[in-house]
Amino acid sequence: MKRTSLYLSLICLALYSCKGNGNKDMLLGTWHSQKIENPEIDLFFINSQKYIDTVGKANDVATNIALYGVANMDSMRKMLQLQFDSVKLMQAIADTQTVFRFEKDSVASLVFPDRTESGKWYFDIDGSLILEGATETGEKETSKVQIMTLDETTLKLKFVKVEGDATDTSYVTFKKEAK
């Protein structure tokens, strides 16, 4: 019985190793972001646009001066719209101009339009992608990322960040750079 369990364990380990190496080989290279899906970010933009469209419209001049410090709410809405459009453009740039590089030596680089982060990468026993890096203060930071799709041309990752009671989930789709 012990020998059978040992053989089954070795077969499972061998099968997992082959699967892991296949994923590793397929993951190697440079991936360009195509889109980021995040319900919280989407909701932020929707609610912000609604606020810009309606701020001060139901108030008289005295109330707008008391609440916002201005009487001309049309000018304020235009200023807020410019700021909103700028933030939305920065988000769109991040969505489509981020590059993820996976090297054979298990080094990963995540290149954003304004900075680069590097660290180690590997697969855990569950097949999740583990990214190890450092925070801006030098503290070790480890992220467990679920691979939703991985083939010759497409990589879709699920990032889950938990801070206190809040959970933020993002799905990022990448296309592989042609060799």
C-alpha cells in the first residue's frame, strides 16, 4: 500500500512538473497589456462623470458659493471635466502601455509608463503565479496571481488585492510580443 501511494505521488509530481514547465515556457517573453478590467475603477469613472454633470445644478448662486466657493458652476464643471479627462487618459495609457517581461532566470519586470518594477516569479504548487518584489520602502512584497488564460498569444491574469476589509480585483489581458 505504501509503495502504491509513493508511486501515485511521484506520478502526480511528474505530471505537475510537466504542466508547470509548459506554463513556464509559454510565459517566457514580453507581454503587452491590452486592457484592464476592474469594476471599482469603472464605477469610480461612472460616478465621477455623474458628479461633474450635475454638480451645483440644483442650487442657487448663494448655495454654490457657500458649498463650492464659486458662482459660475459651468466654468467649474469644465475645469472638473478637464481633470477627469486627464485622469481617464492616464488610465487608458496604463491599460494599453504596460509591459510584462518574464525571463528564464525567473526575473520578471513590469514596465509601466512612469516606472519599472522587478522581482522574482515562479509557480506555486496550485499553479498560481507568484511574484516577489519589494515595496518603495524596501519591504518584501509577494503577490499571488491567478492565470485565467495562457496560450501562445494571450495572457490574462487575475490580481486580487486585499487591504483590511476591502478587496480589489483586476483582470489584465496581455498579448505576446512577436519574436
